[in-house]
Amino acid sequence: MKAGTTVRDDGTVEIMIPLTPYTKKNSQEIRYKRKRGGGKVPFISPSENYKQYESDCFMFMKPLNIGYPVNIAAKFYMPTRRRVDLTNLNEAIHDILSNYGVLQDDNASIVVSTDGSRVYYDKENPRTELLITKEEQTFFTAQQARDKEKPKRQAKSAKKITEKNN
């Protein structure tokens, strides 16, 4: 896979980010904001390493504005064998994808699965490889769910009528 964003003929999106992956949560820092009246309010901020990683990812992203349900299979190649949380890596890359316009949003109606996501060790070539594929819609309004079930109910009714007539 080459660095950057590639859209295949079938609509599948490949993104390769040739940078060491960082999470937002493992290196958080406590910062303080001044509030009116002279006091300070603590807040949690991502680490400088994560902020730099997020900023550097920009050059490998193409704003595609994907708004349909997708699976994001992310392969994270880490430079060390230290334990890392796959969930935090996925969260960070989903936020980056939505911040740079690859995805409209990273909510569960767009990112419906992360099947195929893994963490690997590659000391010489740390990177993130993403494969984004279109999936079926999983979140439905009550009316959409009823409409989706109508053909099944109609087929069952037709089958019952046919069986009665035979």
C-alpha cells in the first residue's frame, strides 16, 4: 500500500499513514484554563505527541465526506512490543478521519464496524493502514425498521396463502 489515500473502482478506500500511531488517551496531560475571577479550571488535553501525529496525518488524507455506513479495518504497525489498547488506537484514527473530512462523522451510524483491525509490530516501518468498505445500514428509525420488515411479512403471507390453496 502506498502512502496517502486511494479510492478503488469498487469504492473501497485505502489510506496509508507512514507515521508511528499515537492514541489520545495514553498520554493525556492536565492543563489549566483561567476562569473569570482569577481561578483556574483543570482540563484534560491530548499529549503533544498525539497533537503532532494528528497534524501530520493531514498530508495523507483526502476529504471524501463519507456519510454512508462503513467498516474500517485498521492495521496499526507499532515500533515497539509495548502493550497498546486497540480501542484507543481506533478512537484516535476515527477522530482524525472525521476531523480531516474523510468521514462526515465517526458516530455508530457511519462507522458501523471495525472488523479486521489489528495491532502488529514493525520496528523498521511503523504505520497505519486503513481499508474503508461500504456496509449495510445498521441504525434504523422505527419506520425504516417496519419498512425493511414489510417484504419479509408479505412473503410469509403469500407463502401461507399458497400453502392453504394447495
